Amino acid sequence: MIIPSKHEKLNESLIALGSEILNSVKRKNKLVEDLFNEFKVKHPNIHLDNFFLTLVFLWLIGAIKKEGDLITYK
């Protein structure tokens, strides 16, 4: 969810998911599909929409960039 509420789970927020994505991409540049599959193992209940919203959030704040088919740490 974009707008947080008191009922939102902290580990499913965009900021928490974003920190995990940044940690993963810092180690190695990854394809979007590989990154999502890695997250499905850690967070089986994650929705594709939340994952993409997190990528857009990270891109908007300048934390990641897209180079070809890879997501890279900026």
C-alpha cells in the first residue's frame, strides 16, 4: 500500500522491501525477474504490484537505475 495505515505490516512496507532490494542489488546487478523470484522465496505473500511499486520508489529517489535488462545500484 502506498499510504501507510496503522494496520500495515512493517515488513511489507515499501521502505522495508526497498532496503532488501538495495542490499540484494548492491551485491550483484540483477534482472527484474531474478530479483522478484528471490523475493518470492523470502516473502511468499508479496504481490507483484508491491514489488514494482518498490522498484519505482527506489528509482524515483535515485537509489537504483536500469541498465539494459539489469537493475543496478546507483
